[in-house]
Amino acid sequence: MITKSTRGYLGYLLPIYFDADPQSPLFAALSATALAAFSSKPGRKTLMYNAQKMYLNAVAMIQKAVADPVEAKRDATIVSVLLLGLYETVTCTESNLPTWGQHIDGAVALVKYRGDDLFRSPLGARIFYWVRAQMVVNQITRCQPVQQLAGIAEGWKGPLSNPEGGAMSLLVVLSMQIPTLRATAKELLQRPMNMDTAAEIVDLMFEAQRVDREFAAWTLNIPDDWKYTIVGMIQDMDNPATAQYYPGPLHGYHDLWAANIWNNYRSNRIFCQMIILNCLERLIPSWERTSTNEYCSTIVTLQTLVDHVCSSVPFHLGFPDSFYVPIGSGVPNNSQTLAMDDLESPLHKPDRTPRSKNVVSMGGFFLTWQLHVAFNTVPIPEAQRIWLNNRLRYIGNVCGINQATVLADQGLVSLAMGRSLERARGLTLCDFAPPRDLEWERTGGLIWRQLLRQAGYSDNYGDESLYD
């Protein structure tokens, strides 16, 4: 059984903050981030000017700190860099979208400089595991393999005695395989097709299947209080561009951290399954795909994963007051029709009052990446993509996460462009849409089944309901 991990975001910040000098880079970075977050609220836009000034001050102070051999080894210096990454998420614009990744690169460089020294205290170890989680997402986005980490026992896996422990840490370790898969797929799937390329594609698909199995197995060993329950059912949706809920089950979780971990799991499996789908698209003639078990089971799995992300969204963004009603007191006053026996999750244990705006904002922060991944999943229907983009827009407007607004703006362009043109131009995060090769479809495409069977490929594991 996996042990519980510490639940929280930047849980190591307070002890470092209380020990830091008021003139330190940490104070400047935290002030910049806090002012930026406050400036997103109505009537507070003037705070952004002060946030930008404090940000520039923090950058200058951090540059000075990392040039000092002593200051560069302080926990507060790494945390300052991570806070600048959070600042970029809150203030994101189209032009500086990649800047977050540059700050994560800086934090990674400091971890490499520190080496095993970082693990002399539980606090330093927790910082390491948080940098690692951010680094993996950064490498997934870039389609670049995770680089080896010398100087630390077990490399990026960290020492065997992981103080963070738990489901989240193991999930991150598994996800370190995703960047390599994506880097391989990005190059391999664009090659001209021949028998050698086809054999490599089958090997890649088989490896993606292996990694996906590891993710699926992860769900079988998590603690009971990480699991979720079904608290209701949305029957229909009038307008995906404005609806709060997507048709299907509503999930209730123990807390936001557990919900976030589940959606990280789903996002990672989406990346695996999209690579499998792209490989099948490259191997199987277009007219034969929808009649093959391998292709159809992958489509079903991807749709299920995205549906489960949608089911978690109301929990992340806070159930409305009308959801917190005693059993038998009537159906919530909502535009959607609900059919449910019990609106109260035994895990969530709501107090029949709305969650604070701060908690909802944190839920929106967690959801931004996960909704972006779900939106870019190829097989889902257009209405679902519109709804996912609508939720990103909501997070940007209500939670003050500008990165969500930028991604929603990009989503509108993608929706207007249409799926075919979007895929042809390579604009989809999860998709390495291979070019169509008519010559291969006429010749080599006739033996694709033999290639799959020779590699031992199996499609009998793909339904997420077996594990989630």
C-alpha cells in the first residue's frame, strides 16, 4: 500500500519565509506573486504596476544570489525561483508563455548545483520533489527527455527514503517516462514509411502501452482516502459555451490535492494513449481504422479519461450552494437536470456552505494544465472541447489565472480552425498527427496486423473503468 503524501501546495514556504531576511530574494518574489494575484481581482488592477516592479527587483536579487556560492545553496533561493514561475502563471500573456519554463530550468540548475546537500533536511527534500514535478511538466511540454541528474542518489527518483512519499511521488516517477516517449514519437512519426520505420513505430507503441499499464496499476494501490465517489449525475447540457457542468457523473474527492493527483494520472495516460493512437494511425490504412479493435479501444480509453476530467471540474471549482442540500429536500435549482440519490460525498463531507474563493482559485490553478491536456485530446466531440475551453475561460476570469485565459484564447483559434487543419499544422499539444502515406496504405499497410502481433501488442487493457 502506498503511504500518504503531504497534501498541500508550497507547503514548505512558511518555515522558509519565517527564517528569511526581509531584504531577501524570497520576500521580493513572494511579494511580486502576491501582488499579481491580488491585482487580478476587480478594482485592483493598479496593483499590477507594483507587482511588476517587485518582480524585476526579485529577478535582480536572485541573479545576485545565484552568483554567490553560499546563497546559491540556500533553500530560499530555489523557492524564490519557483515563486517567479508561479508569478508567470498568474500574469501570463501570449508573448511570455514560455517564461514559466525558463524559471523551472533555473530551479533545476540550482538542484543540480546543490546535489545531495539538498537532502540534509526534510525541508530541502520536499523542495527537490516539488522542483522535480515542475520539471517533468516542463519537459513534457517541450517533448524533451528528462536529463540525467548526477550528484544525487537515484538521480531524479531521489533517495529511497522519500519524505514526501505517497501516491503523488510515485506518479511523478512514472511520468518521467512521458517526455522520452513524446520526443521519440515527434521524430519517428514524421519519417517516410518503410518496413524498418514501421517496426520502430510498433516498438514505440508497445513501450507506450507498457508505461500506460504502469499508470493503470498505480490506481490499484492508493490509500482509501485518495479514492473518489460519484455524488450525482448531470443528464444534459443546453449550451457548452456557458454550461457549468458537462453531462455525466459528478466526482467527489477527499480534498483538492487528491482530485489534482487523479487528474495528473489521467493527463499522463492521455499522453500515452495519444502516442498509441498516432502510431496506429501511421500503421493502419485510414479506411480500416474504425473497424479494428486496437484503434477503437484506444479511442474509448481516451474518451473515458477526458470524461473523468470533466467529472472532476465541479469539485475543483466549488459546488454551488444549491448542491449542499439534505437528502430528499429537492433537486438543486440549476439549468441542468440532475438525477441523484445523495449530493453529499461521504469523502468530501461538505458543510453546506460554499468553499472560499481562495480554495476555488487553487482548484482552478490545479485544473489549468489538466483542462488544456483534455482539450487537446483528438477523439473527443466538438461540444466537449467547447465546454473545456469555456472552463479555462472561467478560471482565467474568476480565479485570476492568466495562463488559463491565454490557453482559452488559443483554444478559440483551434476551434475556429477545425480539427483537421489544426492537426495538419501540428498545433495540438497531445497529438503528433502523422502525414498520410498512400503508398504505405497500399502496400505495407496490408501487413500491419502481423507487425503488431509479432511485437506482442495487446488491446485488452484499455478501458479506464478497470482502474479508475
